[in-house]
Amino acid sequence: TYNIRVGRSKSVNGPYVDRDGKDMREGGGTMVLKTQGSRIGPGHAGIIVENGTEYLSYHFYDGNTEKGTPTLGIRTISWDDEGWPTVGE
């Protein structure tokens, strides 16, 4: 299933690892957003900053429509004490 995951590295060349230290090339990746109810297959993450607030923009397929209409979603981003992102509802 399509979803949005993150990893980070001390070097731009990697390796990129998730919160648990698992290499993203080996299936790692800390989950940020996944299918929830009728919001299917979130992807194409972008970050928008407005008036000091950070937002995650993404697309998903609307399971409430007959053909799964591509739809834009926007959620606030917050960061935990270790610098990992979480998104609001």
C-alpha cells in the first residue's frame, strides 16, 4: 500500500535510517501517513510554511467517490523531542 515514510542521515549520501535505525533500503522508514478510511494511498509529500506553522501537503484517492478522485490533503506538522515529524488530523 502506498504511504509516506521518512528517514534521515548524517550525510546527504546516506545511509538513511528510520527512527529505529533500520536502513530505508532494507524496508525501513518511519510512518508519517498511511491509508485511513476513505483517504487511500497518500503520497507526494510537500512542506509548506505559513506564518510560522508547518503543513504537510499530499494527495490521496477519495474512496467516497466512484472512481477514487485524486484529492489534495493538508495537515499540520509537529516535531517530537527527537526531531521526528507527526501530522495532525
